[in-house]
Amino acid sequence: MAWDSTRPVPWGRLVREWIVYVFVMLVVLVLVVDGADRIGAVAGLLVSGPLYVAFGAVLAKFGYKRDRLRRAQPRATEPAPEPATRPRPAPTRRTGGGRPRR
């Protein structure tokens, strides 16, 4: 697809995804990385935010949408067809349609 400047960019979704990523990675860093190395790791996480959001915005302008987002968007649906009515079964004695009971 070609670049289209009128395509909307889901800024809120991009920022929210990055925040979730940063939160998870901060927990991992606290558990795994030692003292002085944490500063560089946290700096890398902070730099990743603008890069992730900018890359996602460029992809959105080119028309990229994840499958999950396409499924989540409402589509114009056709009305459900009327259920076909089946003919009534032949009357039997059990259903009261046969001979009268004595």
C-alpha cells in the first residue's frame, strides 16, 4: 500500500502498548540486572518509546493494521436470514392427532 497522510494513527494504542512493555521490562530488569547496569537498561527502555511510536505511526500511514484490530472493528453485517419453517409432523396418537383416547 502507498503512503496516505489522511490515514489515522492510533496514538493511544501505540503509547499504551509501549507503556505495558516498559512496565514488564522494568520488572524483569529489577529481578535480573545488577546495580550499575540498570541505568543503561532503563535508558534503553526510555529511548525505545519514541522509536516504537514513530515506527508504528509510519506503518499506520502505509495502511498496516494488525489482524486482531481488523477483527475488532465492526463490519456492516447482513440481516440474519429468517429460519426456515419446517412442516408439522404427521399427527400421532401420542400428540393427540390420531384416534381419540378411550
